Amino acid sequence: MLKHRRIRTKGKVPFSKYFQQFKEGDVVAVTQELGFIFGYKHTLQGRTGKIISKKGEAYEVEVKDINCPKTYFLRPIHLKKIQLAK
């Protein structure tokens, strides 16, 4: 589990990651950006889920926890789009 950023990337946040857009139904992975407050347990790191809707600046993401689906509101800086294999 990551606890700090590498020395060469401290303080730097790419604008493309901060302002990225997602559509409903996109599959995303939760990747914690250590330069910003995450607000959830660290066990959410690395999980995959589906975008349900957009609420303000955040996205509503449905993540399955064993068999129970749970919804989280995450900012786009903590999300990474996944390409599904065809």
C-alpha cells in the first residue's frame, strides 16, 4: 500500500487527470492520488467499478464488495478508466 509520493512527483498533479471526463457505464479502477484527501478506507485502492452518474464534481461509482454492491462518490483524480478486453 502506498503511503507517500515519490520525490520527483511531489506537488505535481497533471491537469488531464484532474479534469478527466467519464460517461455512464464506463468501467474504472480506484487509484488513490496521495496528494489529495481520499476520505475512504485504503482497502478501496485497486478495486474496479462502474460509473453510475455524476454528482457535482464527483462520480457515483458502484463497487462490488464480495457479493454486495456498494456505491461511493469519488472525484475523477482518484479514478482511472479501464479498457475491457474484447
